[in-house]
Amino acid sequence: MPRFAAGPGSAVALSLFPLLLMAQEGALTSSKDRRLLPYESPDRTLGVVTCASSLCHGSIVEWKGSNVLQNEYVTWLRKDKHAGAARLLLNEQSKRIAKNLNLPDPPEKSKVCLDCHAHNPRADRLGARAKVMDGIQCEACHGPAERWVASHTAPGATHSQNVARGLYPTDRPVDRARLCLSCHFGNEDRLVTHRIMGAGHPRLSFELETFSNIGPSHFRVDADYEARKGSWNGAKVWAIGQALAVAETMKLLTSKTRGRDGIFPEMVLLDCHACHHAMSQKRWTPATGFGPSPGPGLPRINDSNMLMLRAILRKVDPALAEALSAQAQRLHRAAAGVGDVASIAAEIAQTAERSAELMDAHVLDDAALRGVALALIDEGLSGYYRDYAGAEQSVMAIGSVLNYLKTRGLVKDIAALNRGLSSLREPLASDEAYSEATFLPRLKAFRPFVEAIPVS
């Protein structure tokens, strides 16, 4: 871990001590209605073989006349990277990370690795045919199948009945977001820390709807799906994912076990590139997306998800957007030593949770969604994407919103959409080489395309 020299630079270390002190007050409480995640379930995991029969979900081809595809297991096994997640722990890079961390066991036997590279519930909740090395298997997302595996195929069984028996409702945006973020972002139980990244683990990059689209789909949203589970709204999934990422950041920031590492705050929660750049690069500016900067030389809390959430709230609840903006500015000041990080983080977590609830109940119309995409572009043109993380989140966000408008039939020139998004992604190919000066002209050039999308 880095050291700070004595003298003026030591203000950096001192400014972050509020992050350490407030951790003693305890972590923020989770939502009172939070559903247990699959790895937390008291039910028994039966194993992927339970789903793999050719008469269940192991068919080579889709079944005609079935209300589900029936080939879900084969799609997972052959095409989904989740299936090979545990096998990655056998490679040389994983062994090197484990060695650098001085883990007592090899990575394929270490809880800190298996918790996200596999479905890794307590050993007494694993059935005889369940194998941890199957990776992120069916029950890692759909919940241990002990109570629902038989009944979910029974005539007349409803989705709500299956959920009551322990099926995890990945169709519900809030529950889906909490589940996916628990590994791809982190939570109190499992987190890719700065120490783990220092040992060689890649930087995590995630946005819920983008990654949902990248992965091979093993369900089809059709009339039958909507009758059983309701409509699918990718823009809502993106928005809720952003809100809950903000809430989780605040909870991690104030966690007794996750909020610090030695005398330092848990630096994975800070903006990586505030520190990881050549000393010759003068990156500090007197303003941020949330007002005046707290000062030069102070590593900032990563606020990229808060920037995205504010853009959404300006269309859903403008007053709440301004409240979030004020809270974020106070948080940055508190992290610099002016204010109480714990209380401000608690406020932001509540705002984010409330935002997720609002967005779950609220359907943005097409004009509002186009407005969100334009707002994301304009935030960048206003100078709020100086950091790589903000630019990265904005491009994934713009893509998710426009993809949803495309499914609505509003984006006619698909080739132009793809060209524009590809142009935005090019400056993001390397986080270390990112330049706002290269990114912003492309963002500006893409704006007329978005503005021209016809909405009622």
C-alpha cells in the first residue's frame, strides 16, 4: 500500500481519516424489504445436473410450442462465461494473485475467490450432486432449488408461487440489480478490494443492462413471458442498477469490515485515476460534476454512478436530483475533512434506495428517455467526465437507453447508432490512456443523432 510523505502531502492521509473514524459507528442498514440473495438462502442447492436433462433445460435446440426455450442449460454451458468462472481459478494468473495475497489455500479452495467465481453457499447447504466448481450455475442466480424444483413444472404453477418457494425473481429489476451487483460491484460479504486488485486482479467494470445484453440470453420476452412476469424494460433495469450501485457504495464506505484497509480507507471505492496516472499529468481541476472540487491532491470517492443517477432523477424527480447533487458535494467535502462522512453517506444511501423504488414504480416515456440520453451527453460536454469512470459509465448508459428506444422502434438507422456507439467506445479502450480531449468531440458529434430520434 502506498505511503504519504510528511509535509503538505500528508494532508491527503489526514483528510481521509473521517472515513476511518465513522466506520466505528457501524454500517448503514439495508432496505427492510431486501430479499435474501441465493448464496444467503437457507434452502439446499441441488446442483446444475438437476436442470440438465434433455427433457428439462438441457435440450440441444429450442422446443417448439414450449413457453420456455428448454435449451437454457446448453446455452449456459457452451456460451456463458459464468459457466467457466470457477475454472479461471485454476489458471496461472489466479495462482499468482493467491500467492501475492498469501492465501493459505489455492484459489479454487479459497472462499474469497469462490464467493464470486462460483455459487458458494455454506457447505451444509450443498446437496450431494452440487459442485462448487460448476461456477456461476443455475442456482447462483435462480436460487437453491430444494423447494421449487419439483413444483415449478407442476400444471397450473405460477411464477409468484415459485418465488414463494425460493425461486429468485431475476425478472424484477430491483432484485436482479441487487444480485448482479453483489458480485460485479461488491457488497458487505464479497468485494474485490484494492488489495486484491493490487495483487493482480483486473479492475471491475460493470453496468447492469449493458452486461445483461452482452451475455447470451437464455430467455425470450414474448407474450407468454409478459403474462407470467410482466414487461421487460431495459432502461428501467439500467436506472435501478445505477441507483443501487450508489446505495451499495455508501454502505461499503461506512462498513466496519469493508470501509478501510489498515490505516487507509478502502481505496477501491475511490476514483482509481486520481492516483493512477503519471506524475507529469496535471489532472486536478477546481470543479467536479457536483460543484467545486475539495482541493488538489485529494483522492476522490468514485462518483460516476452518482452522476448517472442524477441524470435519471432530473427526469423522474428534479427535486430529488438536486438533493442528491447537494449531498454528493457535501460527501466530497467531508472526505476532505470538512463534515461527517457517515451521516452524509447514510443520507445518500437513503436517497439512492428511494430512487430505486421510484424508478421501479415509474415508467419513463420515450421523450423522457431521450432526454436522459441527451442529459448524459451534456454532462460530459460540461466537463463532468474528466475521469475515466464517468466516461465509461456514460457510454454504457447511453447505449442502454438507446437500445431500449431501438426495441421500441424509434431508432431507424441502426447502422448509424452502432457507428456512433463504437466511436464513443474507442477512447475508452484503455483506462490508462483515456483522454477527455479525445472523448468529448465524439460525444458532441453523437448528440445530433440522439436529438433527432423521433419521440411523441
